[in-house]
Amino acid sequence: MQNVDTTKYVIYADINADGIVERPDVVGAIFGQTEGLLGSDLDLRDLQKTGRLGRIDVQITSSGGKSSGTISIPSSFDKVETAILAAALETIDRVGPCIARINVTKIEDVRASKRKYVIERAKRILVEMFDENILETEEITEEIKQCVRIEEITHIGRDNLPAGPNVLDSDAILVVEGRADVLNLLKYGIKNSVAVGGTNVPPTITELCAKKVVTAFTDGDRGGELIVKELLQVADIDYVARAPEGKCVEEMTQKEIVRALRQKIPVEQVLDLYKIKSQPRRRREVATKRKSLIREKPLCVRPVPQRPEIISHKVKHEARHELEKVPPVQEEEAVPEIDLAAEPQDEWFKQHVDELDGTLSARLFDRNQNALRDVAVRDLARELKESNGDVSGVIFDGVVTQRLLDIAAEKGLEYLIGAKLGNIAKTPIGVKVVTKED
């Protein structure tokens, strides 16, 4: 009988006989015609008794006076002995009284079949029987952080708005669209955000915007644009930051969030972008930071302290002679007041101002007042940072902000000529600031 525990190979062969034969005839022919052929060590009867060969299985049918079928013999020998036994089968030329032909078709490696079964079954076990909820170390850490973030989130105001824990104590806050945005910002340590909860801005947001420096941080879709427009009408916001086109704040990575907040634009520039008329805004003071809001004036040079080296000795002498009868306080006030109309070069830039009006573009000039290149206003700060000292001044259709002034002072620019003046807390020495009427 076949020993299934030790079977290594299975010999498969086809048999064809010119006459009617049955299974006992084929088995008898196999034992009879191979007896003594391979010696006593490979005698099929002895091998079957000791379990080295399994049961010889014969499937045969007769039709039209001829018989055909298949033979299979399990073997526990190695490759060499199994091949010898297979070759011995092909020496059989007669079954009973009929001429017969046996042809070995294949030798199957049972262990390979078992290995294939093991692999396929292991795949099914892994998918079906193991608990899919087993967490890796990173997933455990992230789940704990998520729980902590959910615990950190608070609700403020009578509208019960989702917010970070630092909203009420911070001087500057972020206004986002929904709870998921607040959670994503908490994930990266930003705890001063509050959710507006949709396009209908609640009174709590309006009250917060009146007391703090506010940046509206919305999704890069149509809904985010509508929320910005409504905030411009009902709340006092200072800056607007948008997610990349087609992306939501709740999906942004830390790097994308930081980049978007760095590229925020002043509210005055947003009003121009959406063609919204600037409405009177409530002036407010923040508990720990006072915002200095400077009213816009007609085209003129803002009074800034001048460097001593630009005033000639003759001017100093004449000024001293003329001001001998004036109290010292008036002398200090008279020095920075410079009327651009009194300078013979005040007309050269008006043409450029008119050309750039409504284009949201900026034009860079060298020290000889020659135009170098035009760039978009949104790229002006980066362009100035990357300049190598060839830029002496800028005329642009946009808002003069504190950030642009700081970059201009750092790069040694002589003047900035813009459409409006934003919230300026500190005017750098040596940079002339020029604006125009709305």
C-alpha cells in the first residue's frame, strides 16, 4: 500500500494495447516483465511490500477492439531510482496476449505540490484568520496622539465653535472652515485655530476678529473662496491664506501648512483681488501687541528720518540760520517732512504707476531709474530676497506691507511705491514709502 508520509514522486504513464485488456492484466504485466530486470534491490514486488513504492493505480478503457489508459506509481526513492523505475516501465511490450506500449508522460514532485499548497493556504489564513486590527508601533503612536488632540480641542463662545486650546489667550489666531481643520493643525502643534463652521459666519467669530490679529486659512476650492468673501464683509480680518488649489486644510502636511501661512496676503490686497470696496474697519488694540494702522494719503513721501550723510553741509547751515527763531521742537519736526513735488524727479514714476494700475504686477528699477523687469506682486517678496543688489526701487500695484518694508531695508532699496499702505508697525530708516489715492 502507498505510504503517504514518505512519498516523494509520482510516476505517470500512458498505456495503449492492441486488444481488450483490464487492470489486473496491466498490473501483472508490470510485475512480471520487470522481475529480475533491475536486480533484487529494485524488484517492484519487494519494494511495494516494504512501502518504498505505493499502490499501482491503473485506469483503462476499451473501445473498437483496443484499450488505452493511464498508470500512476507513487515512489519514495530519490530522483535517480525513481527515473530508473520509470524507464523500466517503458520496456513492457505485451499485456496478456496483446501487444502494448507504455510511455512515461511526467514525474510529479509531491513535495513541490505540497509546498505550493502550503503557500496558497498560508495566504488565505493570513487574510482570513489573523486579526486585521493588530496595530504597528507607528499606528499605536498615531492613535494615542489622535486621542490627545481630540482631548485638547475645546469649544468656545455661545456658538460652541471647535477651537484650539490657545485661541482665547493668543494675540493672533487662525480662522479655518471646520473641526477636521482644527484637528489637523493641532496635529502639527498649531493651537490657536478656530472653526467658522460653514459659510454662515457666527457672531463669536466676529467678536474674536475685533480683538485679535486674524488670518483666514481656507481650503483651495470654491467653498473656501466664498467663506473668505463673507469674512471680508462681516468680520475684521487682517490676512488671508489659502490651501493649494483643490486641496483641503485637513489634508495638508506640516510643510504645506507652513508654506501656505508664509504666503498669506494682507486683506487690502484681497479686497482688490475680489473687487470689493474697502469698508470702514474698527480699530482695535491687542492685549500684548498694539497694531499701528496708518491712514492712506495721496501720492506723497511718508515722513521718515533721513540719514545724516544725505544732507549737505550747506543745507544744514541754511536750515540752522532759518530756524534760529523757531523752538527746537519745531526744528525736529521740520527735518523729515519732504514734499515729493518739490523734487525735480517726482514726475518720472507717475507713468509707471499708471501703467501698472490694475495689473497686480511689480516693476523693479536700478539706481539710474531704469526698469529691470516686471514680476507678479505675489512673487515680489521672493524676487527681492533673491536679488543681488541690482534693485534700487520698486513700483507695484499692491499693498506696502511690513514684510516688504523689512526686505527692502535688508536689501538696501531706496524707495517703495505702491497702491496702498498696509498695517505698518515700524518704518525702516532710509526707505522712502510712496502711495497713491484710491
